[in-house]
Amino acid sequence: MREHTADRTQTRARAELRGDCASCFGLCCAALPFARSADFAIDKDAGTPCPNLRTDHRCGIHATLRERGFTGCTVYDCFGAGQRVSQLTFGGREWRAGPPEQRRRMFDVFPVVRQLHELLWYLTEALTLPAARPVHADLRGALADTERLAGGTPEELAGLDVAAHRQRVNVLLLRTSELVRAGTRGRKKNRRNADLMGARLKGADLAGADLRGAYLIAADLTGADLRGADLIGADLRDADLTDADLTGAFFLTQPQVNAARGGPGTGLPDSVTRPVHWTAGR
């Protein structure tokens, strides 16, 4: 009974760590900058609303973002930071109606909370991994600390040294990775921060590999074995995951999956969903 209750708690926690645009004031479309590139059709400064953002905080071209050159928007996820900042941190007061100072503070706080929510995602997942049980108590403490920080006032969040907190949490995530990957048979590949852009890794045995921060942009990973691999921070933009097996891979986020290419034969962990733009023909 206790394990089933814990599973339900983790499922609910993960659901709350996904973006809910209906409860947000379009913060990612206004607070964040982007540059004209393969991911964005135009340049936009931080704090300047995207011209496609409507007055009701909805995207005016949401159904055709990819066709219009805004692929970057389709792969982004705030890990639920948008709705927290909109509805809790600022009590439902939207930036369009408030004074300029409130608008600036909301835009400053949003990326801070987004980083904290990303950490909450990793910590929540780490607590589902049986192999990490030796550090579960420390992980629960870090989860509680991170949640407390994310629930701070606008002033507290603006003054938070989020980089220092990330570093403290990262020590636990590294230990989690070591414990989990130790259970994978064979030699564990260390590809941490490796430059694998465009690499030909078709059918590669990367089971249990350390791919933290690896650059896998446009890499050919078709049919590769990525079971039990640590993918935290790996750049999977345009990587081909067709028929690759990522079941059991951990610290993989929805934005990473959304940025990659795959198909019906791609095996994914339960923590992420199959992107709607993956088709049988890709």
C-alpha cells in the first residue's frame, strides 16, 4: 500500500511539473529572448512580447508554429514554472495589467523558477529509481529545499543564487547516476560533455552510458541501445532516435525528446510522452 501511495504521489508531482499554458500569462512568450535561427523565424529581446502572442496570452499561430519557422517554441517546456509564477508567486496578477516594476520582476523571476522546477523534475525522478535508495533520504531533503525556494516571494526569488543551489543538488544527482548505471552489465561508456554532433552511432551500444551534457545534435542514433543511460542535459536537437531503445534511460526531459526525431519504434521511458510530430515516415 505504501509503495502504491508513493507511486501516485510521484505521478501527481510529475503532472504538476509540466507546462499548463491555460494557467499562465504567456511568460515564456514575453520574458525570454530568442534569435533568428533554424529554431526561430525572428529576433526577440527578453521582456518583449512575441508578436504572435495575443492579448489573451495565447499563441496566435500555435497550430502552425513549425511551418512558420518557430520549431523552438514547440520543443520548449517550462516544467510548470509558468503557472506557478502566474498564479502563486504573483497571485494571478497578469503582467499586462500591472505596473512596469511588477512586469519586470515577473519576467526576472520566471527563469529562476523554471530552473528550480527543472531540478524538481530530476529529484522527483531520482526518487522513483530503486537503485538510488541509498541516497533517497538526501534526495527527499533536496526536494523539500527546492520546493521551499520555488515557493519564495518575488523578492526572495530575485535574490536567489540559483547556480549555487543547482550545484548542491547536482552532487546528489551524480551519485544517483552512479548507483543506477552500476546495475547495467558491461563496460559503462563515459561520454560526459562529449562532442558527438552529427556522430554516426547507428546501432551503438550505449547502455548505461554517462551522456550528461553530451552534444548529440543531428547524431544518427537509429537502433542504438540507450537503456539505462544518463541523459541529463544532453543536446538531442535533430538527433535521429528511430528504433532506438531509451527504456530505462533517466533524467530525460520532454523538451529533449521533442527536439529529437523518432518514430513508433523508438522505446521511451514512462516519464516522457511520444511527441505528436514523430511519424512513421521519419
